[in-house]
Amino acid sequence: MSDPSHHYLALSGGVGGAKLCLGLARLLADRLSLIVNTGDDFEHLGLYVSPDLDTALYTLAGLVNPVTGWGRSGETWTFMAALEGLGGPGWFKLGDGDLATHVLRTERLKGGATLTAVCAELARRFSISARILPMCDERLRTLVETEIGTLAFQDYFVREQCRPRLRQIRFEGAAESKPTAEVLEVLADPLLAGIIICPSNPFLSVDPILAVPGLRGALRAARVPIVAVSPIIAGQAVKGPAAKIMAELGIAADSRSIARYYAGLVDGFIIDVADSGLAADMPLPVKVTKTLMATLDDKIALARTCLAFCAELGAGAGPMLVRTQGQRHDAG
Amino acid sequence: MSDPSHHYLALSGGVGGAKLCLGLARLLADRLSLIVNTGDDFEHLGLYVSPDLDTALYTLAGLVNPVTGWGRSGETWTFMAALEGLGGPGWFKLGDGDLATHVLRTERLKGGATLTAVCAELARRFSISARILPMCDERLRTLVETEIGTLAFQDYFVREQCRPRLRQIRFEGAAESKPTAEVLEVLADPLLAGIIICPSNPFLSVDPILAVPGLRGALRAARVPIVAVSPIIAGQAVKGPAAKIMAELGIAADSRSIARYYAGLVDGFIIDVADSGLAADMPLPVKVTKTLMATLDDKIALARTCLAFCAELGAGAGPMLVRTQGQRHDAG
């Protein structure tokens, strides 16, 4: 199906994206790289917390809490109980084992390491074969303009549980950010054969990545098929506030809207069988499959579909490229 | 025995001192103030750790681990396991609940609070009636010159388990430190009736307190009896390296040496019944009692002896003062 020498890149947010990343990692091992959203990162109690990177790390390490999809399995909560006993904030849950990640990362960052370097160290310690890259090393922060004012992402997402009506999403610090050398290295890899945009929230998880100046252009310039998986199934987000946000932004909450949103960037779009009725009226090539990932087999099956779709699009006509033996030449 | 309006001050290091502080606290409640050694404080993994303050807090809050005498009872160790899994340092044990104290204190200090203010906040949260005061708000650090070089206190005490032969003890930053307003307020309290130096290590726990410029003089200037409890029983330290250190410094490891060390500062000295043979040849008034504190009753009994000794010395002749109704006048 996919050439065993080919490399792939996935763009991911948190829980939903990480599920597909796990499927991809099982197929590709060290031939997989991830660019992960860090727009949700924040300083909490003096600790640098990076929710999506941690979800990617714990998921690919096989350590993730299978019930929540984030945090560590077998976690204990003694710290939180003691913290709340001391009048500390209880709205953001830091598990005892999870704290080790935050404490170590915070110390490394203070010591001058880049987020990319710290993430690589953690991935190595977790024996993860895939390369997990933050979207940038600068502080690009997702801010949400809501009916109750501007909120930092975690305040909106966790503390306010996405309740306030959303008006606009901004990416503070975007102008000062840039793609890392490591991200550009992945995109320049002659063995790169496809880019997969995971079924993450396009507005809150993928847009921050694309807000890094030059990154969107670099993705296109890699001249490999870009395939996105819809995070919407039958008008509902599998997880998170995507459908609610779309309604608040005046966008119809369906896969077609997502396809339109990604038009100009992606070459192929994967939707769930529940949305097969929408396949005919899409602005780009579509693959219909089961996108709900309940089991590891589901994750691997969807990953396989993504890779096959990349191969198919890469071999076809249009602006895409056929690659042989690491060389590039225009197809058609 | 002791006037129910009288206030007392205790100077304390870690575990041994905290035991007597608990006895004193049971008798005195909010009429007790502590000055606690902070020469052992250090930054670990970016967290400000204050071992003796924490031992005082946990002990007086009734939360201390009864087996170790430090740390919290019912503690879990998920953080340490995760930290070591990530290659982090395992030599200093941070319990999950204990971490809440360090994280909160570190954040408050970064926000500009003094160590004294943070300690007061923690004591309030722990519902502690006694006033727990760090010896100073500046960073005065105990350094140990050993046969293997200069070691920070925790490196010597915890990591190296006091094994290296000790040559000298230094207090880095002492010149830049000063007694806090809160400590001076306690010493100026007209109801203060006595000062107790707990059975802590004179060299490693009490000397750092006395190294704060002006503090020794302020203790004397309070003109109340100062009573010390020997940390040595029958040539042995109940806990910690006091006897080993004394041998390495060429001082006979017995209560008489401790009495000589404290001469000029203290007015009365309390030794254990096991050392009653030394009572005759002491440079200052001595009280012989059971100083080993295995049970809460032992702690309260020793505390009672300390208060009675203060009352006795305060009513006697010499440089001491008799105080009535908060007024001071020279006795004899």
C-alpha cells in the first residue's frame, strides 16, 4: 500500500488528533513526524504546561489515560488534594505523575533549552520512535474573544468549559514566531510522501499551527499530498467544541464546511461514512471511511486509509508530485 | 507553672526541634512563636524547598509523617516514580502532597512575597495557631567544607548522607541578611517570657539562625531567660550527624561541649537523665530531665520543663529580668 521507505508528517491538536497519530505511529514508527499545536500552552503555578504535546507524548508512549484520552493512566491526585487544601487553584487538574513532565520541562526551558529540544528529550525517555515537534519554539498563544471578554485558551476551554459564546479566535505572538529548523527539516525530507491533518479542531488546534508565519507555505512547498480528516461526524464533533464554535461563528457545522475551510491547503479530504451523502458536493477529492476511532484497530485502519489516499493523490494528475527514489519531478 | 499570659519563642531546626515545638504548641497555642532555620533551603527542579520550615508546618499541623518525622503522612510517590522514569534526579524525595507546598511557595515568592509572608499563609491554611517565622527573608545558605570539597547543605545532608568528613561550616549570604520585622516584633513583645533553643544541631541548625547579623544580640536584648535543650544524649545524637560532626571538628561529643558552645548566649541548659553525671561540671545552670521524645506526652513534658526552667531563671538573680504586667525592670 505505502512505500516502506516513505516518510509522513501529521499535524495534530490534542485527544482526537493523537488517536490518529497512534494509528500512524503503529504503521510508520520512526518514519512519522508530528507537528503539534502549542497555542494551548500556558504557565500554571509557575509550571510550563503543554497540553497537546503531553497528549501526543503520553498517547504514543502507551501511557495515556484510556478513559479521558489525556493525562496518564494509573495517575494519582495527591498533589491536587493538597493544593486545594492550601487554597490553590483546582480548576486545572495536574496529576502527580503528569507533574513530573511539567516540572522537568519547566526546568529545562529555564535552563535555555528550546521547547523542541525538551520535547525530543521527553520522547526519547518515553521510548517514542516518532518525532514529536512543537509547531514553534516561540510563545504563540490562542486567545478567544467571547461574550465575556478575551480569554486565554485554557481559561476558555477548561475553566469556562467552552460555555461563553465565541466571537473570534486570535493568535497572540504569531508575528514573532517562525517554523523551527526541525519542522523545516521534516518538510525538506526527500522521502516525505504525504501530510495528514488529523481530525483536530480546525479553528483551535490546526489554525494555530498554520498561524506560524511561513508554515502554511512550507507545507505546500513540500509538494506532497496533504490529506485532512474531518473532525465532524453527522454534524457533531466527536470530542470538544468544534460544532458549537462553528455555529457561533456562523458556519454550518458539517464536514462540507470543514472541507471549504481547508480548501487551497489540502488535496484530499476524508469524511465518515455517516456523511457519505455529502461526498458528491465537495470542493476537493474525498474518501469516505469510518473515522470514529474507538479501538486501536480503528486508529490503524484510519491511518492506513490516510496513507493510501496520499499515495493515490501523489500518483494522480494535478499539482501533485510523483516521487521515485527520493527524486522529485512534476507529474502529468 | 507558667503565667497563662506569657509568650515564648523557640529556635528550631528540623525533625528533633519540631518535636519540642509540638509540645510547646500544645501548651501555648498562639502564645508560641518559632524562628526556624532556613539555611538548608534550596532550589530543586526550579522549586523553592524549605525543609525545616516544612517540618515545622507539617508537625504543628498534625500532618507530619510519624515514621520519618518529615514529609506528610499518607503521602504518595507517583511524581518521583515518573520523574525518575524521565531521567530526573531521584536523590531528593518530593512526595506528591508535599509538592503542593513547594509549588505554591515558589509561585508566591516569584510574585514578590517574602518567605515570612508565604510561611504565614501556609500556617494559616494549615490552621496552625503558633507563629512560624523563617530566620530571615534573604538567602542565607549553609555550606559545608568537606574532604571532597564545598557542598551545599542538601548535597551534604541528603545526597551524600553526611558521609564526607566535615572541616568547616559556612553561611553564605549571612552578611546580606537581617532579622525580619516579624522576628524583631516577637523579641520586642512585652509578654515574652522565655526563649527555648530546641534540641536541634547547634552547628547546622541553630548556628545559621545566629549567623543572621544582629539576631544573637536581639535575643539577648529581649532580656528574658534563654534555655537550650541538648541534642546529645549519652554521647549520641538522637537524630542526625551532630555527634559525627563534633568528632570531626575535634569537639568531644557530649552535652558539656554543647553547653560550652552555647555559653554566653543561654542562661539554662537541659540535659537528659542519661547525662546526669555531667550536671555537676557545667558552665551554667542545668536541669536534668528526660529529653528523648518518643510520644506526644514526652514532647509536652519536655516543653513544660522548658517553660518552668524559664520561669525559675527569670525569677532568680543575675542578668535576668523579672517581668510583671508586661513591664520590665532589672531584678536583684
